[in-house]
Amino acid sequence: EAGKRAEEQMFLFTNGVNTHKGMIFSLGLLCGCAGYLLGQRPGQDLSGEEICLLASEMCQGICDRDFSGLNQKKQLTKGEQMYRNYGYKGVRGVAESGYEIVRTVSLPVYTKLRSMDIPQNDALVHTLLYLIKNTEDTNIVSRHDRETALYAKEYAGIVLKEGGMLSEKGRHMTYQMDDDFIDRYISPGGCADLLAVTHFLYKINQM
């Protein structure tokens, strides 16, 4: 119910445009899991890993339930369209996996960078490159096509190969990539949501 209220507020401020629905879902789910675990054992430390695994347990079967009978529906959401057209499970699949991409890719990268005293913004940008490279971003696909999503993944891989935000050349290429994405209207919104999840779980682990 809290998530539904947040979504209503979002649509009120954006004149009905979905700008943060995936973010509301992911952070709402993970905050709920964290609150549940704290309630089960007050005063004990939490870890991002156990929060994600609880989220996975809670979300088992969500894709099968939500994506069944799509051929009978007259109006599909963006997520439903991505599943029907390409088989992409989007944020539902990520949640059902226990945010595996975050646990195995982005969180380890971000944690290492922060331990090296890399500035937070640089660490976030560098981690975002890893997410773009390794994620099927349905926001890019829905606004463009699979070829554009592949272009984004390959571009991020090239920038990382040159050092990303950790080298002068890579940093310059990151800025060029940003300008290119703006010109092409490429918005890796799904990856941006996962980046926020990454930072959230990092802060949990630092508590």
C-alpha cells in the first residue's frame, strides 16, 4: 500500500508519466525486507546479501504470475510489452533473482572503489558503466530497440576497457559517451535504478 501511494504521488507530479515506477518497486521491496529482518532480530546487523535473498524469496513466481495471459490483455505496460516482444523480465526478473546483478557485479565494484577513497560520484559513474555493460536495460529497448541496447552495452565495455573513471582517457570517453547518449536519447533508466540499489545496499553493509 505504501508503494501504491508513492506511485500515485509520482504520477501527480509527472502528469501521468512513469519516471520512477521501477525505483519505487525496488527500493520499496528492499526497505520492506530490511524492516522485516530488523523486526525479527532487533539490534543486530543487516547485510545486503540477506536482504536481497529475502527479496528473492518474497518474489518467487512473480514473473509467471504477472506475465501469464498477456495475449488476452488489451493494454500492456512497458514491462509487459518487453516480455511479450523479447522475453525480457525487467525489474521483476531482477527482484526474483535476488538482485543477482547487484550482488555479483555492481556492489563488489562499488565497494572496492569506495575502499580506495575514490570520490563517491566517480565511483557511482564507474559502477554505472559496469551495469550498462552487463544489463538488459528494458528502458532503452522500450524507447528504441534491441540494437540500441546492444550499442549501449558495447560502448560501456569500450569505455571500461580504457579505464572508465579511473583513467584520464577513460574519463574523457565517459563524458563523450554521456553526450552521445543525450544526442541519441538513450536513457539507461533500469541501470540507474540498479545503481541506486547498489548504493543503498552498500550503505546497509557499512552500518
